Amino acid sequence: MIARLGSALAAVAVLTASGTAHAAPAQPVPEVMAALGDSISTGFNACGWYVSCTSRSWSAGDNADVRSHYLRLSKLSATLREHNLNFAAPGSTSADLLGQVRKAVEAKADYVTVLIGAQDACRSTEQAMTSVQTYRQRMDTALAELRAGAPRARVFIASIPDLRRLWQVGRKNPIARTFWTLGRVCPSMLADPTSTKRADTERRNRVRARVMAYNRAAAQACAAYGPACRTDGGAIFDFPFTLDHVSKWDFFHPNSTGQRVLAEQTFKRGFSWIDPR
């Protein structure tokens, strides 16, 4: 395995020096992985009524139907098996990421996935959303802590889904609208879902713009972290999901099908891994 990694590094060095490519070398399969983020990464509402279903997490879950990062990687290396940790928590915002990183460092995770920011935008009002500057600062602080405590860790940052698309695909569904209203689901985006008034249209556009700005900030933080960090290039934000991808218990969180899409779209845009067999 060491020889194969050395060959890959040498090839990249030659290509980079010639200016013809910027590909990164393949990475050894991790021994411990950790999922960080909010309720999406806990598989919330993917298997039960308002509960986290960590087995169906796109990142660290072990449900065969979802085909998470963990399952895909554990097929390459038995060392990773049963070392899939999930420190994500429902309701978490970027303010909680540092605490989750510290848990990952303590657990000696060498592969960490991050999906955080939906709850920074999904506030009671538009004005209560986290500022982009604060979001970026929190990302930088958390990643700096990870680098200091686990310098060999690889990081994958998934983009925040397009919240306005959720409104678009669900606004004509009376059941979805009822759940959104009674449950006060993401009011900054989903309040008054039938309204087409200019003020409501502009509010939704601004919330969407804030999510896009978070995604840019996360990508910039990842780039500053260096080659050991990857993003999905906005794939999750751009994915044309439908109501078939979300839980029928809240019409917000990904169901098992949605979690499988998250896993597929992110894994193929992440690291290239070395099969040690």
C-alpha cells in the first residue's frame, strides 16, 4: 500500500509541475470516521416518528439501502468496521460545530464529514439567520481545531440543500403545507407557503441567497484547510430533489431515499481511496 501511495504522489507532483493537472493522490481508507452536523446527518425522520435514525445517515450509517460513506469505505478495509461515529445532533447550527469537532478529535477520527448550515438559515425570522461572516468564522475555528488535534484527518464538507426548492416542490401539497405551518418548519423559508406576494417571494430569494453564501464560505474554508479537505462542489444544493426524497412525517428531512441520494452524490465527489486488499 505504501508503494502505491508513493507512486500516486510522484505522479501528481510531475503533473502539477507541468501545469497540466491538479489531481490529488488517492488516500488510505480511514480507520475511524465521524459524522458532524445537524439532523440531516443523524438520519432524522428517516425511519421513525421524529427520531434520529443514525443507521440511515448518508455519512456514518450502516443501513444497506442507504450505502453511506461508511459502508462504501468499510468494504475496502475491515479496519473501519464498527468505527463509524456520529456526533451530529438535531437542531445544531454552525455554533455547535466546534464542540462536535472536539469529540471527533478525542475519538481519533481520521475521516470527518460535515454538513452544517440549514439550521443557521432556518430561523424563526429572516433577520435571525446567522451572518455569513459568523458562519465562516465558525467554520474556520472548527477546522483549525481539527487540524491541531487530528492533523492527519481528511475532511469532506457537503453543501447545504436548496431550501427554496423544498418550497417549490411542496407548496402545492396541502399535507406538506400543514406540516410546515403547524410544526413551524423552517419559517424563514416556508412561512406562508401559498403566498406569491412580492415580499414573500423576495424573502425566500434572500434566504436562498444566504444558503448559497454559506456554501461558498464553507468551500473557502475547505480550500484554506488544504488538500486534506474536499467539498461536493455544490452537488447537494443543485440536486433536483422531489417530495419522494423527503420524510412524510415533516416534509423537510431526507427519507431513506433522500439519504441514499446524499451518499451517492457526495461520495463520488470526495476522495479517491486506496483499496488495501
